[in-house]
Amino acid sequence: MVGVNSDLPSELTTFLKKEPLHWPNFSDGSSTGPISVVWNIRSWPTLCLIGADGVILAKQPSISNLEETLRPLLKEGS
């Protein structure tokens, strides 16, 4: 799991000091930053499952159906 934020790096650092998260987080600097553009992120939050090769496997999977989304993807990788 990786967080990509539209916040400025200093704002993200301040937030993470107050609210530590247990996964890596990166600042894209704005909603039109390079990651947002390449991954076509247009709303926040957007959930993406990214494969080891960097390809988006699923976009906006339902949290309640995450296991159903992951199961076929994991079978493909075995």
C-alpha cells in the first residue's frame, strides 16, 4: 500500500507527524502532479491496485469487495 497525496511536501510532513500512517506516503505536490497525471487521478481519495510491474490492476475497488477484487489477480500471479 502506498499513499500519493496532492499536498505540498511540507504539509504532508506536518500531517504525518500528527497522524502517522503505517505505509509509505509521497507528495505529488498538487492535483496535477506527475503521478496524478500518469495514473489519471481526478478525485481524492482514489484507490488503485498496482502490480509489481507498475501497471494499474484495478482502480477504485470497493473496500467491501477488496478480497473479491484481489483473488483473481493473485491467481494470475501464481
